[in-house]
Amino acid sequence: MSNAIEPTQLPRLLLTAEQAAEVLQICRTKVYALMGSGHLRSVQIGRSRRIRSSDLQAFVDSLHNETPAA
């Protein structure tokens, strides 16, 4: 019996723009616009951009703070 961790059991730490768009239910172009404006932080690995899952959560949390109280 092996104690090896299967890749499917690991939390996803980095997301592509496409994956982040799917999570946020917005288009990929909007994700790139948010990254370009600095609203959504990202990291560069070689020529690729990735979004840390913690930065995606921070972005969503910041949306709540921008919403005016009723």
C-alpha cells in the first residue's frame, strides 16, 4: 500500500487565466484586463502568467468591500 499523494488530491495553487475565468464566471479577456490593471495579482513563470488561488480569493474578497451598503 503506497502513501503517495495523487496529483488529483493536491490543491490547485496556480490557475491559468482560463481557469480563473471559469471560477469567476467571466471571460478570459476580462481576467487579462484585471491582471493588467493590477486589480488581480498574477505571477509570471517563464512566458506564462498564473494566478495564485490566494490572490483570486483576495480579489473576490475585495469586491465585497467595494459594494456600497444598501
